[in-house]
Amino acid sequence: MNSEQHVIMDETAIRRALTRIAHEILEKNKGIEDCVLIGIRTRGVYLAKRIAERIEEIEGTPIAWGEIDVTSYRDDRGENKTEPCEEILISPEKLNVHDKKIILFDDVLYTGRTIRAALDALMDCGRPRMIQLAVLADRGHRELPIRPDFIGKNVPTSKHEEITVALSEIDGKDEVTISQREER
């Protein structure tokens, strides 16, 4: 049975975290030259887009952004088959990742397997100069040596807890909740 959900980030907290991350990205990269924001489907895409909008507000210059579908790169989802780069890396404009500073976005960092899949997919599309990782919530419990560069909120959890991110673009509201996992 699923216990009650507790809100750990509301709309205001998410907005503040994303604004802070935008400033941290600008500071760490000394601006946006050669930077590309890539969101991991699904919610990472909306986070990357929001950060791109904030950076444009701050800098007065648009930053390239896009999304990546890592489904075929997952090592925990059965057979692995790679897709052409045009099918996994999608953006409003054609993206070139070669020699770029990539800032990869995901909603929740847990075991690190989704990020590993995204790294493999990105490397199949070119050779970035550097890849940085931004997450809205880091809940710990890594199975791979992956560490985010930018974190909205650290949320220490047990393996029996679940973090859920809701974003207005697809869920109708902005919030991050924690709850006990359902027993099976």
C-alpha cells in the first residue's frame, strides 16, 4: 500500500532551484559560449528548456538546447540497440555535440543508470569537450560512480522511499514529493 506523499519542493522551491542552477551554470562555464543544454526524456527535457529560458533572461542571448531519448541505451531494460543520432538527440535546431560543453539534465538521480545510458548515447553522437550533470533531486543510492555538478535539492532517502517529480508541462503542477514505495 502506498503511504501519504509529502511535498519536499513546491512550485516556488523548484523555480528558485532552477534559477540558482542557471546562475551556477553561467558561473562555472564563464558564460554560455559552446554550451548546449540536453534534457533526458521526459521531465529532464522540460527542466533543460526552463533553464535555457532563465539563461536567456539573464544573459540576453539564447542557448542551444535539446532532448535525448536513452531508452535503447538502458542496460536494465532488455536488449540494447542503438538508434541513429537524429532519432535520439532531438532539438528545435540541429544540434552538434562535438567539442561542446554539454549540460545534461534529469529530474531525479538515483542509481546513475539513466545517466550512464545518456553518456553512451551522447558519445555516439559526437565527442563533447565536457559533460556536466544537473538534477532537480539527488536521492543517493548510486550503483555507478556518477556525481552531479548542479543539484536542485539533496534528498537523502531509504531504498523504500520514492521521489516523484511533477512538472506543469505534463502533470499540471510543479512539485517534488517523497513517499514510501508500494509493497509487492
